[in-house]
Amino acid sequence: FKAELKGVADEEIRRRSREIILQHDYEQAPLFLVHALQLMHLPMQYPEHFAPPTISATNPQNEDLRAATYGALTYVDWVIGDLINAFKEKKQYENTIVLVSSDNGGAIYA
């Protein structure tokens, strides 16, 4: 686990996406934003407080991949909610279409 996700791609991308949403001039042009998460691929790196209590903080990928996947997916859900909240803060939620997609389905251990 990472106590802080500084330097982890998914967290850096989330912060940048949020910044783009909040700084965009919606009067001038619509916003098209693709936010591609890498998290569901190993190694799974997400804040420890998203992990279910059943997995070890020292080696979550190898002890219980199903629980680690659940924790990672909980983080993904939080990221999507955070970006939606950014649209709400900018008063653009009612004028926004959000599509969520997966690339190849769940792994056999999920």
C-alpha cells in the first residue's frame, strides 16, 4: 500500500483531470476528457484506507488477490466520484455525459 500516492500514475492523473475540469472555460468550448485508470492491473497501488480489513498491508497482491482487487475497485469508485464532484463544483454536472468502460473484463482471480 501507499500511505500517499505521490508519484503513482493513477493519482497524478486524477489530480490533473480534476484540475482540467475546474479550470476549463465551458463558455468557450465543450470539454472532452478521457481519464484512463491503470489501477486494475498489477501492481495495484492505492491508499491503504480503501483496503478491506481482510488483507495484509505488507503484501496484498499475493495473499488475497480478490480482496486486493476489491480495495482497488473501491478506490476507482472514489476517483470517479471525485471527478463527478469536480463537475458539480464547476456547475457542469447537469451538462455532462460520463461513460465508464472496461478494457478486457476481470481477471480469473477477481
